[in-house]
Amino acid sequence: MNISIPDPLKSCVEERVAGGEFGTPAEYVRDLIRQDREKRLERLEASLLQAMESKSFEVTPEELSQRSLVAILREKLAR
């Protein structure tokens, strides 16, 4: 996979690599992706825990056949 980024972002990546935090630009990008995935999972877990504590939370089979559990959960928690 090849990714193009603007020069200012490229400079930022090169600085992080030159600073010794990462061996290559690819390592830095992989780390950013891992961090993003972890944050998303943490938010999802928090939403699930909140839903489990709610006495009014219900998901019907019909809802699940139309949308993902995550989408349903987000909608119900937004109410």
C-alpha cells in the first residue's frame, strides 16, 4: 500500500523517525493505526457497558437484521 501525504505531514513523520521513536515511517503509521483501533474499541466497550446498565435497553431480532449492533447501540444511547 502506498500512501501520499502533504509535505508538512511528511516532515512530521520524518522527525519522529529521526528522533528514534520509530525505525521507519511504516512503523509510525502502524502505531497510529493501532492507537486508533484501540481508542475505537475503548469507546465501543464504554458504550456497551453503559447500555448494559440501562434498564430500558432492548435490541430486537428485526433491528439486528437491518443494521449492525454497533449502529443500533449508538442510536439507542443517543436518545
